[in-house]
Amino acid sequence: MVTDSWPALHGRPVLRRTVAVSLVLSISVAAALVVRGVNALTVGGVGGRETDRDRAERLAGLHPSQHPGAGRYYVPVGAVYTRTSDGAPIAYLHYRLGGGKEPGLDDFLRTYDLPEPGPAAPLPPDLAAALGGDEPAQAPELPEEPAPAPSGPSGPAVSAAPGSPQASAVPLAIAAEPTPTPTPTPTPTPTEDDPDGAGGMGGAGGAGGVAADGEPEEDAPGDGAPSPSATPTRTPTPGPTPTWTPTATPSAVPTHAPTARRIYVAAIPGGLPGAADIYIRATG
């Protein structure tokens, strides 16, 4: 079709082959650029959907967006993102460093602010099963700070200050004020000499009595009759002041442990200086 539409190619086989090869190469390069652009938009997570590799890197704290000032980042050769039986996310990552003139282990640790590897430790069995490669049985592990223990019923007691939301949300142990007990009033008992039972109370007129001339009769001092001012009064006994005794409210226990990360570095035997395989297991 090309030779038919291009008369100058008639009778020139070399020119025809050159044009055909050039067209094939141009189409191949254009297709490669299209594929690369699609990968940059989708796999890289820029303006596209987030992949399992992005989720695994974020869970491990090694995503490029989490280290904007690093100037470079590393792409894992293996990434698995899944969930455990209780629904907790878990990620497995494998980085391979070529070493030599290319960035090696020191640059990797410096890029992600990681410490130097410590003593060797066995790799978790699920890491080797997830990556399915030729992982070693053990490798030097990077020291990581222990994750904080979740607070709950088995954790340390929580104290709340009076007036705080925690203190108002919990029941208060307030001592009940006792009810004052009234003092019983003595009731006079009638006798033969005093059938009305008013003896000792100033006669039938009650306390103080009344003389024959209608004037109130004053009691003689020491006759045993109580004066009006000596009437017993009921005085309530003040109870103890209510005290605030906030109790700790147990927080909800998470269904899985907080984010934890374990990183192993295995040097590549016979490789260039700085060449290493890095295996990461992260849970959250």
C-alpha cells in the first residue's frame, strides 16, 4: 500500500525497506510512550487509582508522598497488600539494591531515615510465603521503636480531673447524707396523786402553771420543772462532704495491634558494595 501510494518508491527496493522499517519503529515508540504514560498515571498513583503497591508502601511508611524532601525514592520489585483473618491490613515489600555506582544500602537508609541494621533475626514465615522468592532464613533486622500498647481494661488506670468530660461521663461515688434522728420528748406518766399526769410540769395549767388570781406562776428554781427555754431542739448533724471519685472508663479495645514494621537487610553474596535485598513486613 505504501509503494502504491508513493510513486517514487517504484523500482527502489532499498528505499521501500527503509521506509517500512521506519514506520514500524515509529509506531512501536509511540505505543511504548502511551503505555508508559498510562503506567505513570495509574500505577504511580498520580491522578489515578491507588494500587496495592501504593497501599503497601503507605502502610510501611515508604511511599514517596510520605518523604517529600528525600529527592528520590525506591520502587519495590515485589509488593503484596492483604488483610489478616481479623481484618487488619498487612503489607509485604521487597526492595533490591544494585549497589556500586547506583544507589545502595546507605542511600536507602538515608532516604527513609532508617537506622543501621542490627543483629540477625529470623524472617517471619508469612513474609517468605507472601513474596514467594528466595528469601533467606534470617537477616540483620533494623531496630524499631516498640509500638505503644493499646489502652484498655488491662492497661494502666486512667485518672480524670474533677469537672473534666471524663469525670462527668462516669458515675460518681457520693456518700449519702444521714437523716437526722429526732430527740424523743418525755411523756409524763399519770399517778394517783397526779391523775392528769401534770405533776412536775406546774400543775394542770401545763408548764409554768397559773395562780388562783390568774397571774402566771413562776417555777421555783431547783424544783425540777424545765423552763421554756430548755425545750430540746432538733439539730441535724452535718454529714460528710460529697467527694468526687471518678472511675476509669475502659476505652474500646482495637480489633488488631497498632501499626508495626519489621525491616530485614540481606547482603547479596558476590554483589557490588551496597547491594542488598530489603524485606519489609508492616501491619496496621
